[in-house]
Amino acid sequence: MPYRKVIFSEGQSYHVFNRSINKEVIFNNKREINRFFSLINFYRFKTNISFSEYCSLNKENRKVIEKLNITSQARVEIYSFCLMPNHYHFLIKQLQPKGISDFISNIQNGYAKYYNIKNNRYGSLFCGMFKAISISSEEQFFHVSRYIHLNPIMANLIRIEELDYYPLTSFSSYMKNFNYSFLTKELIYNNFAEISLYKKFVYDQEDYLRKLNILALNTRC
């Protein structure tokens, strides 16, 4: 049985990531991506029902669940994210005991069930144990945020000038072109006097990251 070296603690931030088994492309279209975003937003709160059960409720009962979620303490706080064709990244803080483990488990299991049904597929979708790196300094926190936002550039999915409007990273939300209700942006905003300075901070590292091949971070099963 795999043993996790990183111990999650309340109030501590982590870089969390995982990929699909056999590097299968699992985020194929807007409908699948929106489902994953909905799971993120739903399971960041502690809840007694599954997302599929929530979807089966009528409008009034859904509002009751949403109100309960909003007024309860979140499991996690999400600062940055990126969805790649076969994996994801989060820069995330644990707020409750087992917050990160429960959050990741729920979104992976919920998405796997949805994806398998829609694609007539069976079996596990994600690697068995997600990866986690503890953030030990403020400098590392901002570097990881930048690294996560540059993933699509490093993978040659988009050009750097397209990043401002690319919906599959939180960078587009920091640039105020998209809104993700599950994202907490104050920490990064408060560290940069202007949005343009954070943009420069991210953009200036493109060539550096290519030279160092930072994407060599291990995302194997």
C-alpha cells in the first residue's frame, strides 16, 4: 500500500497534482471541463450528499444545500489551478482536518464516475495517489503559482500572449477575464500593487522555465 510522505496540516499550503492513468486525455470538451469545475466548487465544502445527488434535487432544495455550503467552513482554500489534457494542478491550503484528502478524493471519484458513464468506460481514471508538495516559504508559494499558470505554455498548448484569456488556468481570473467562485485571489493580489505586476512576474519566467525544463516534476503513477 502506498505511503504518503507529506502530512497535511491545517493552515498549510500545498502544490497538489495528479494525472490520468496511462496519460489518457480526460478533459476533452467544454461539458467535461465544466463538470470538473462544478465538482471543485461543490466539494471544497464539507457536505453530506454527493454531487450527483445534489444534481437530482429540485431548484429549491439545491438552494438549501448551496446556502448550507456557503455558511459552513470550507475544507480548502484554492489559490491557483490548471487543467491540462491529462492532469491537473492546484495551489491549495488545508482548512479542516483531512480537508485536502477528502476534497481531492471527492472530485476525482465524482469526475471518474461521470466520465466513465459518458464515455462507456470502466475502471480507475486517475493515478492511485495524488502528489503533494508542501509550501515552505512565501517565495515558493508565488513561484508555484507562476509555474501552475505557465503549464499550458510549457506544453505548447497556447502561446504566452493567449494566457490572459485561457479559461483552463486561474491566471485568466487574476486578469479579471473569467470568474471562478471557488478561487481565493486576495493573497496574490495583496502581494502585488497592480495586476500588471503579477502579469509581468508570470510572463518573465517563460524562457527560464523552458531552459530548466521545470515540467520534469514527477507526475507518474
